[in-house]
Amino acid sequence: MSNEKVFPMTAEGKAKLEQELEQLKTVKRKEVVERIKIARSFGDLSENSEYDSAKEEQAFVEGRITTLENMIRNAKIIKEDEVKGDQVALGRTVTFVELPDGDEETYTIVGSAEADPFEGKISNDSPIAKSLLGHKVNDKVTVQTPAGEMNVRIVSVS
């Protein structure tokens, strides 16, 4: 049995990773190789910052390709019908109200591979998601955050 990490994600998240991987392999990789060729033509490589920069970018691109291939290979697609409709789970969007002041927040809980807090997508490994997972509408939950405890009431799950 493999000890590789499983990456839970939505089908949309996997498609985005596949698109990024394709772009890196077909476009970015070629651009970096061309930059290296041009930098080599400048002469002495020991003092050639263009060459060093291009090689660093190449290492980054190749590392990202390897990471994406691993994530895609070990992706576990989240299926909405695997969880009860009113329960907070991966792939679900949850709206909660902070208690007692009533600030409402909405997040979609996704795997770490597709988390983007600026788009309202938080990782299932985040403190908020960990606290909310498995709870239902109207449950009151205490969330442990780096800034301290936050009490919330779940308003909706979709």
C-alpha cells in the first residue's frame, strides 16, 4: 500500500491543476529553456546573473510540475452525494455568524490543493474548517484560531 498523501479536491479544482500543469509543460518550460540559451550566449556563466536567474526559474518550474503531477495522481475527487445535505463537509459551502456580534461569513471547504481564501475557499486543514466539519445548520461551534477562540453559529450549508 502506498504512503503517498491523498489530496481531496473538487472536480473543478483538479481541472484547474491539470490546466496549470499543461501550461507549465507546454509553454513555461519552453520559455525557460529559451532564456537559458540566450543567457548562455552572453559568455562567462560564472558571473552571468541572467543565466543564474533562468536556472533558478527552471528549477522552480520543474519542481512545480512534479508537485502538480503528484497532486493530480493522488487526487480524491469529492462527491457531493457522499455527505448528508445539512452537514459541513469537503466541497460544501458553509455560512456562519460570529457570536455575539453577528458578522456573517461564507466559505467553501476544499482540499489544501485548491484553497484560496481570497475567493472564499478554505482548506479542510484550516482551523475554521477543522472546527466546522461534521456540524449541521444551527450548531454552535467554538473555533480555535491563532488569534484565540471564536464562537459561531452555522446558518446554512449548501
